Amino acid sequence: MEISKDTVIIKTTGYQEPFLKDISLDSLQEAVGGNIEALPVVPSAGDRLLLVDEEGKLKNDFEPNQRASALCRHFVVGDVVLLSEADTKLFRGDET
């Protein structure tokens, strides 16, 4: 699978870096630190998904991620992956 330039990791510090791996379950779980949960982002950010650790709030070692929380209007902890619109379609299984 092609690597998208628009899919990024948003760190708890607010720093954003390109996600330079294939969009696979293993690589996404590694990036967020556990099983993934997909959250929709605010409409102004486009048709994108924010991938978070689904059990992140239950873990005591994750820091709040204010930037990610603002994007999806939920309290989010830990590093997250913000999928590009194209990768969101692939993740959902939509036709491209």
C-alpha cells in the first residue's frame, strides 16, 4: 500500500510528524500504543478519522492530547494518528 503524505501522528506535545509507514493494523496500533478506536473529526478538518488507543483513558501512563481532543471534541490521551481523507476511505473500506 502506498504511504500517504497527509496522514500524520499528533504527539501529546502537540508536535505533528508524517506517518511514514504503511497503513496497516499493526503499524497503526504501534503508533497509538494499543488497540485502535476511530473517532470522526470536526467537519472543518475534512472527512478524516482520528485513530486513538481505545483503552488509553484507562491507562495511567498516557498524557492528555489537547490538539487531538480539539479535533474530535472528545478527551483524548496519548499519541494519535490523523488519517488523510484518502487513507480514511481505505480504512473504512470505501471505494476509491
